[in-house]
Amino acid sequence: MTDPAVRLLYIDDDVAMARLVQRKLERRGYIVECAKDGQEGLSRLELGGIAVVGLDHEMPGVTGLDILPILLSRDDAPPVVYVTGAGDTRVAVAALKAGADDYVPKEAGEEFFDLLAAAIEQSLEKAHLRRERELAEREVRAARDRAELLLREVNHRVANSLALVGAFIQMQKSGLSDPEARAALGETQARIIAIAGIHRSLYTSDDVRSVRIDLYLETLLAGMHSAMATRHPDRFSVVADAVSVPTDKAVSLAVIVTELVTNACKYAYPDGRIGSIRVRATAADGHLSVSVEDDGVGFSRDDAPQGTGLGTRIVQAMATSLGAQLNYDRRHAGTWVTLTMPFQPM
């Protein structure tokens, strides 16, 4: 016995058959209303309260296949059981493709009513599961939106906090006279700026899972140009493909670029020489290549590190974490360092 609240609308121009369906299914606990054609059925649906529709195929003027798309286009469309001629599988397949939940061949005898009742029950169950799935998907989307909003706010706060730390370091650097101490604080400040820039990119981005590498590198180099104003070359330039890099990988790339650019600023153009530093990023053939180039005095990874060597160790550690290869190109004047890592565009 089905829930008596379940109301069926049976659309069929055969009034005698419709009344028979009504009598047989009401004995099974349904509330059954009948409509003699598609227009009358659609008008009844406008009033609401229909849980499931039984739709006959053969009707004068139009067929059930003509009515089905109109019926299903409603926002609150109920599930539909399509009633076909006996053995007319092509019509049944067409109805299922058009969105009917089930079909039943119309035949004389009690078996037809048994099959119709079973199909109605299955259609109601499918509709219930569909609604549950849609509700779950909406809840997941809402939870994801809340999480992204929260994460964006966290990134905002982290970026602001790191900017504040950078400002404190700048104040401390300004009060020092020792050049080595000032240089060490300047490098620390550059690292903080690099990571703060990632968080700033995330809270201004539509997708907190990734960072547009071209936009980020431009922002990073602009920040470093200002932070290293006392010893930067005459020009920084960025040429990068507009690709998105996962956030965790973007952080490591930012640190690597920061260290390589910092080293170029310190060592590429000594004794007042002038020149440029170029950063390039290209994605092709499943790899991302990021290079830092200058036309200065030159350096290779076989040379002894200048200074403490901390920057070189940081670059190597970050490259290892990315599963990347570092290449020092000696075919050019100056230092050209290229990092190549596996990459699939997001």
C-alpha cells in the first residue's frame, strides 16, 4: 500500500481506460486524477500537488512525445511514466531519452496495472534520490563557497601580517650602519615579500587553489624593485605565459625566483655596472620552465657560493620539493638559470 498522499495525474484520451486506471490504482492507495489530453494535463499541473504523471503515447493531434518536453521543462516537473503501445520499443526508447523515468507497454489484463504501479513506485523512488542528490550537491557547493570565502579572508590577513613584518624589517634595516647586516635584512625582507605576494594573489583571485603565474611574477618583481632600490639593476622585465599554478607549487616557485633575482641584484653587475634582469615562464609539452637571466659577470652552480650560500641552498631545496631540474646555461654572457618542472595546466 502506497502513501495515500501520493497523487497521480494520468493523461490519456481513452476515457474508459483512464477510469479503469483510476479505479485500479486508487485501490492500491493512490489518489488518481485524469486528463483527456496534453493541454488539460498541463493545465492541471499548473495547480500543483501532482507527485507523478502517467502519460499515454497515442492521443489525437499530438503524441505523448510532443507533450513530454513541455511537461519536463517545468522547474517542479514530477517524474513521468510513459505508456506505449504493446511492443513499441522505439517509442519507449525515445521517451526515456526525452526524460521519462520509466515506461509501461499498454496491454489488456491485470498485468498492465501491476506493471504501471511498479513503474510509478520506482519513478517516485528515483525522483526522491534525485532530489536528495541535488540537495547534497547544493550543500556541498554552499560549504565550498563558505570555505573559499574563509580561506580568502585568511590569505588577506596573512598577507597583511607579512607586509607588517616586512615593514618592521625595513625600519630595523634603516637603523643599521653595517652593510652586511643591512644586506641580510634586505634578503629576508625580499623573501617575506615573495610569500606575502602569493597570499595577496589568492585573496584577490576567483580561485584560491591556484595563482596566475604571469600576474604574480609581475607583482613580485615590482615589489623587489622597490625593496632593493639601493642596488637593483636599471631594469627588471617579466615575460610569462598566462597559466595557473597550484598554490603550493607557486609558493616554492616564488621563493626560487626571489633568491635568484636577489643573487643577480647582488652579484651580476658589480662596480657600478648597469644591466637588466629578466624572468621568463613558459608552459609546453607537460612542463613549466621558469628562468632568471642577466648579462652580468656570470656564475655557474660549480662556482663556490658567494656570501653565506644560503640562497643557493634554498633554491636547491625548493627545486627538489617541486621535482624540478635546475639548469645553468653557459652559452650566454651572464647567468641564465632555468628551472623545469612537470606541469599540467589547471
